[in-house]
Amino acid sequence: MTTDVRPSARLTSSDVDEFIERGFVRIDGAFPRRLADEALDILWRDTGCKRLDRSTWTKPVVRLGAYSEPPFVQAANTRALHAAFDRLVGLGRWMPRGTLGTFPVRFPTRTDPGDTGWHVDPSFDTESEDFLSWRLNVVSKGRALLMLFLFSDVGPDDAPTRLREGSHHDVARMLAPAGEQGLTLGELAANRFAESAHRNVVTATGEAGTVYLCHPFLVHAAQRHRGTRPRFLAQPPLLPAVPLALERPTGDYSPVELAIKRALERR
């Protein structure tokens, strides 16, 4: 199922170039605010907190699971997003989302929530309870995109996700020597991603309905909520329908693949 959004949300050639170089692109109005509002009613219920009673906001982070109710599925499957997936990953190379999640709901706090370190999201061998043993490889087995769906308005003080521009190139070069087997998150993070520490940092701000489509190797981090309004954000992967590849006889590389290839050419 798809829902309409304004045509201006479609990606341009400049947007695609930006994705390859910076590692992400922002789509404003990727899904309607009315869907965000409908979803918020469900999310607030599941937090166990009351919207108008700050005394119930006792935890810095409440983590909610995947959701398959209509507003979530419709938000993940707008025409603009499907067109963007085709453009970035390739026609027929991705799987539509049947759920949306997880949601790390962040509440205003004066204390460090303890989960704000720089990282990338692993994509295979994820059965273990030890998150640091989960793996990535240079062809991003199991993940085509990292996505950030804003279900509330997110300003600079509302714990926007931090993104290191261009850091996907650094991670690709780290993964390349490990081949198909790849590396565990623990191995990648051994030096706290110092290889990308020089990168410019931007924050994923925007109105409800904004979506950031990120390269799966983009280094990112949470931060403490310094504002007044809880932040509701989903961070699902886009799953590949066919494996990503760095050698295609036809030369029909997607922007996700081109970003990796360019990173390796610049070593």
C-alpha cells in the first residue's frame, strides 16, 4: 500500500550525488503528518507515560518494538519513499516494510542515558544476545539502508541523531580487507571509530514526516535530550531483496554500491 505525498519530495540527481558523498539524504514530507499523529497515539500508550504529566517521564529512553498497525505501514510505504528506494538501492532490489520500528523514545533528561556512543548498525549473524558480536561486511550483507523516520518534530535540543558526514567511506575501507566474513561491531568499534572522528557532524532534525535515508555504513550516535518535548523516531533497516554487489557485469550499480566502490578507489 502506498500513500501520496507532494511531488517535491522526490529525489533529484543532486540528492543522489549528495547521498553518495555525504552518506545520507533528507526527505521532507516523506509521509503525512496525519499518519505521525495516528502513530503517536499508539506509541504514547505503549510508553506507559502520560503526554501531559511530566512526572511520568521517569526514564531517559523507552524502547518500543516493531509496529504493523496501518499508520506505521503506510508511513513506510509512501510513493515518494518507494521511488527513493528504487533510486538509491535499485528497482526490484529492496523489500517493502511490513512493520516499522524499533522506536527509541527519548525524554528530556539531565543525565547521560548511557547509549550515546558512535557506532554503525550490524546486519548479519545477529542471533547472539551480545550486540558487539553482530557483523557487517563490505557488501552490507542483510541491509540496504539505515532509515530514520521522524514521528515528532525534532529540533536541535530534542535529541536528534548525530551523523558523521562521509563516514560511510571510512567504514567501507575498514571492512574491505575482511572480505565476505566481515567484522564484528566490537572489532569495528575497538578504537571508537577514530577513523571518522575528523568528519563534520550534522543532526537529523526536521518536522514529523521527515525521513533520513542513510548509507548502511554511516557512523551515527544518539545524544542526551536537552529539550522539552519527547522525541519519537523509528530506525528500521531497508532489507535487500537481492544481495548488494561490487562487481556487476552490466555495470548497473546502485548509489549504495557506488559509494562503497568510490571509497575503495580512494584508499
